[in-house]
Amino acid sequence: DNSESIDAIREQYLENCRQRLRPSSVESIERNLRKILDTLNVKTVDVLTPALVENYRRDRLDQGRCGRTINLEVGSLVAMLRWAANKNRRLI
């Protein structure tokens, strides 16, 4: 369901990460997701578009952030969405 709340997905994903990953890894993922999702300010999956993410990338570069940082932020979002779309979870 593409109208699923981004915040609900984030919390479920982070809970899953806490069960599988080191605390420092979870902290990094949490920080990356907070930055990108707070900046994008989207509430549901259905309003998240490639154009929004590309604009985010461009804006972060304009702010002087390095490509690696941006890739980690975007990668955390992609990993969360893939996790949510997994056929066994079917959150989105």
C-alpha cells in the first residue's frame, strides 16, 4: 500500500535493524533517515518521487556536502523502502 506512513515504516525498519545490526550502525542509519526524510518532508510513500530525491541530492551538494555523505543518506532511504516492499512484509 503506497499510502503507508513513512514514519511507521521508518520505526518498523529501525526496530528490525536494532535486532540485526550493531548499535553504531543503527545510529548511522537513523541519522541518515532523519536527515533525508525531515528535509523531504513527505508523510506517505506515494508522494516520494525520484525528482524529490534528485533535488535533495543537488541541494546537499550545493550545501557543500560530499557525495559519500549524500549517498549514505539516500542509500539508507532506498534500503528502508526495499525492506518495506519485500514480498514477505508488503508494507508498500
